[in-house]
Amino acid sequence: MFNFNRNFIKLCSFIKQGWSLSLTALVYAFLSSNFAISLPAQTNAALAEKMVIVVNRNDPDSLSIGQHYARQRGIPESRIVHLTAPIRETISIAEYANTVANPLLNALLENEWVKGVKAGSKDVYGRERLSVSIHSIPFVVLIKGVPLRISNDPMLIEESSTNLPTQFRVNNGSVDGEIALLLAPPRTSMTALVPNPYFEKSSISPTNANRLLRVTRLDGPTKASVMNLIDRTLIAEEIGLMGRAYIDTGGPHAKGDEWIRSAGAIAEGAFFDIDYETSKRAMDYRDRLDAPAIYMGWYRPHAQAQWRSPRWPVPPGAIGFHLHSFSGTSVRSTQTWLGAFIAQGYCATVGNVYEPYLEHTHRPQVLLAHLISGGSFGEAVALSTPSLSWQSVAIGDPLYRPFKVSLAEQLKFSEVSTFTAYASIRETNRILAEEGSELAIAYARSEFISQPSLALAYRLAQLYASEAKDREAVEVLKIIRFMTSYSLDDFVLIQKIANFLHTLGESEMAFNIYKNLLEERDLDKQLKIALFQGGARIAVTQNEPIIASRWNLEASKLKSPPTPKPANKK
């Protein structure tokens, strides 16, 4: 991913012509009087009545997913548009125009969901266009099976684009980014990009609102994973998003790190328990990643470690973001970040289908800030996306409001979710920040007594230790003695508890925890190294030099590159 100066947007205006196209006053007045020109704040039920769902007849799963989503959200089935498009993720410009853009535009007009005046002829790409349009569609939702990417066609690059940097003389992009401009003026080019009028704005002009469609998709590697996304989104909306936040910086550009750190500060401001990885290495099994309600990081080309695990416990409604140029080149593959997120159970994510250049990628801090303020995913996507007719794609229910339920209300759902302890930790953090440590400890202790958990025990022990109450901290952490088996997502948390007990003078207990952990089979290599090394240090303090030496040796063996096999002798 390359950083590119924001001033480039000014150059795009010479290519992406038509946004200031004058309207015939009579036509505009007629349409305005008969159709809404703004999108005021509405309830999900009111928005659902006007949403548009797009499915692909050629994909056997597309319609059933679309119908399931419509039922779950109360969207009339008559609002489902049926396309007959290729089932490939990548299509040509001609295929986009003939099987996606034109049929969708005509469906919107025929159903009178859009009112407009057609231009006299198709444009150079084969797209039908509107000279003027008015609509009240809050969101367009593309369902699995609708193509994802449009390939570059050098033959359709305009001669006038020579004033653009070479990197931007392309007309490839996401289908979603082009559908967002389905109603744009006739001379709107597919070369380069269009600045998004919604970007970081609290409101936009009625003219621009009527030239734009806000688009997300419900897509993923399998039908089951997409259905799971829909259902878990609704669960999260009812009980609130529960879990921790994980922020992984250390990418190639300072600006990206700044954005992701800002997102972390927003999560902290909402009292989420949070871990940061600030080195150049990527987060992996050596890092705590239990209950990942919010994950934001960069810069790895493929999903790795926990994000590829088929059984990693992810809270309903989880938000995943990994900034990489090609994070969304496919949503059917679990190699890419978007595909891996959806397969694992995340419900909201954004990415790129081709190289976007850093300044034209989603702003994670804007996305998260809008969600935490109570906004919907569809709104957050529109506000955080700098450019249209470009590379961005967003997967998730646009109506999803992960923070519709307040933290106070969320705490009432104690018997509904296995992640309730994390809501209690979040409330503990709030009390600590606003009312002081004494009340925070009292609250955390009462919650721990009623619903014991490792995560809450660790947080309460930290609070006790910060008040020099080491004995109380140890007593809380003794819960670990009653564990006979370990969940994979708890391994690093248990290691942290062992290390904490060691600092509190309970090295024997810590040593026994390490011995139990290292008896587990099929551990990740990097995690096993970290456990051997951490355990060896504590073994030394327990006068166990033989075990310490053996564990250090095992760690060294794992860190050594494999011995190459000798060449076969002829």
C-alpha cells in the first residue's frame, strides 16, 4: 500500500465530470415535489421498508440468503431485485454494465424507488445514465453471488486522464463502489475515483444525496457463514457488543498507525478492556485475543494465526478491520482478511479489492467512532470511505447498531451471553474512570462472586494489586486451581495470570500453571516457544534447574530452522 497526497482528489475532478451538472429547474422541481430528497434519521423498521436487496439468480444461495435477511429485518420481499449476472467474483466492465448496472437501474426506475430522467444514450462503458434523479433508498444490500470486482480495461481509459498519475489511470474497482454512483451524472467516468461527499460529513446536500446510493454487502466464503453473520448481528443488536478490543499497529506508514491508534483511543474511551501490539510483528497466538469484539490492525497480506482458526470464539456482532491493499480481493477465500473474518464469525468489516493507496482507504477511527456513538454500520461505512468508484467494499448489515443498547442495559443480559464477564469488565473500567478504584473493586468483586470467570478474575486482581492489596489479588486468581482443561483462546490469558502470580510471590503456583499448559498438545509453535521461555524463567526460581534447562532447550529447538533433507544420491 502506498501513501498518496490528498491533493490528488483535486485532479480527479477533471476526469470525474458531471457532479456540478446543472439541472433543468422544472424537472427538478417536479421530482422534488413528488419524492423525498433527504434521508432523515429513522428507525430501523422505517428504513427497512425502503431498502433494496440485490441477488443473483445464477447463484443457488443468493436468493435464499436475501430472503432470510429480508425476513429478519422486516424488509418487504418485493424490495428484492433479481439480477442474472456472472457468478465469478471478478467481471469485465461490459459484464458490469450489461448484467449489473443497467438491469439494477431499470429495476429501480420501474419500481419507482428512484425517479429520474434517462440520458439520451449509453455512455462509453455501455451504462445507461440518469440526467437527474431523486430517491429515498437508505441502503442497497448486495447479497452473496453478486460480483465483487471489475477488472481494468485499458481500451476504455479516457485520453483526458493523461494529467493523472499513472497509478490512477485505471478503471478497475469494486462493484459496490460503482453501484454507489449508479445514479451519478452521465459524464461520470470510471477512471480513477470520485471523492465521497459523505466522507467525514454530518450532512450532505440534497443534490449529492440523490446522486449517491449507500452500499454494503452480505457475503462470505459459504452460505452458512453469511447466514451466521445475519443472525449473530441481530443477537448483538439486542444484547450489545461484548468483549475486548485489540489494536495492532506497526505498519509501513505513520499515517495508518495514527488512524489505528486513534481507533484504539475511541475504544478505550468507551471503557473497553484493550491490548495493543506496537511492534512490527503481527499479532498471533503469543498475544491475548480472547473475546475479540473489536480488532483493528495492519499490515499483513493474508489472514494468519487466530483469524484462520476454524473454532476461535468470536462474540456476536464483532467488528474486524485489517488495513491492507488487497484485504478484499476475494470474499470467498479465507486467505483474505474479509473472507477469514466472515468465516470466523465477525459481523462487520471493510477492505479493498485492488490497490487503493493509503489516503483512499477506510478510516477505522471514523468507522468506530460513529458505531460507538450509536450509529449504524451503513452510515459508518459512508462516513469513513473517502472515495467512490474505487476499491472499497464493506461486508455487514447496514442497519446493524452494535451500541444501540447502552452499557447499563447490556449488563441486564447476564444469562444470555457467554461473554457477559466482558461487559462487567467494561463497567468496572467505567466506574474506575468516573467514580474511583474503591467502587470499581467493589463492583468487580460482586460480579466475580456471582459469575466467576478468568478474565474478570485477572482484571480484579490487577485492581487489587494497584491498591497494594496483593493478598486479595492472589485469592482471586486462585480460581485457576479449579481448572482441569484449557480453552485455546484462554492460553495467553492463563500465561499472564501465571506471570502475575509470580510477581505477587506465588511462584510455585505459577510454575505449576506452566507445567499444565505445556502438557497440552498441538500448541502453536510461537506460543509453545513463549511458554517454554516463560516457564523456564520461573522454574529457575523454584530450584528446578533440570526442568528450566529442558524447557530452554525445547524453545531453542523450535526456534531453529529445520534441518534440510540430504539430496538423494544417484
